[in-house]
Amino acid sequence: MRLADLGLRLGECFFYDYDFGDHWQHQLRVEALLRPEPNHCYPVCIAGKRACPPEDCGGPWAFMALRQQYSLFHIAQQLEEIIESGDSSEYVEELHDLRYWLTVDRFDRTTVNRRLRR
């Protein structure tokens, strides 16, 4: 479905349900109605906030619980244990998870637009 088919007006909002089981809802607002420019790739992200949640994390409430669980203190403790173990190779998956939670509040518009172009 094309957004133009919805007949939305400037400033109008609507909700998009991403995952009916986990109840991820996105509120979208029409900021401007523009003609597509030649030689430009669409869609394009103009702004955002925070990284996307991990896939299948259980919805907004489960995500917020995980976010509290992975506090900076918890992450520091886990990293200390990994360093003290002397062999970080067996902790690759855990290190990947810890890295995500350290950057959960970061939004990278360049990466989003690179993915949209694909």
C-alpha cells in the first residue's frame, strides 16, 4: 500500500502496527507533501530516536524490562568477569549483546538510510 493512497493531510498522524503479537506500534505524522526528486532514492529517513529493539524481544514492556536489566552497572560487572576469565573468545555472543545495550540510545540515520536503499 502506498501512503498517498491513504489520503492523509499535512500534520495528520496514524499508527502502524509492526508486530501484532508483541504490539509494536509506530506513530507516523505527515510532515510535508513533496514531489519526488529525480535521481533520489526513496523512502528516506529524516530523523529518529534510539536504536531499534532486538528482534523478538517480547514487545515494548519486555524491552523496557531488558533495558533496566542491562544497566551500566550490570554491563560493567559482566565485562569485568569476561576480562578476568582471560579468554573472551567464549563470550562473543554475550559481548555482542552488551555492545547493543551500551548503544541502545544511539540513532544512526546513515545506517537506516543505507538499509532503506537496499
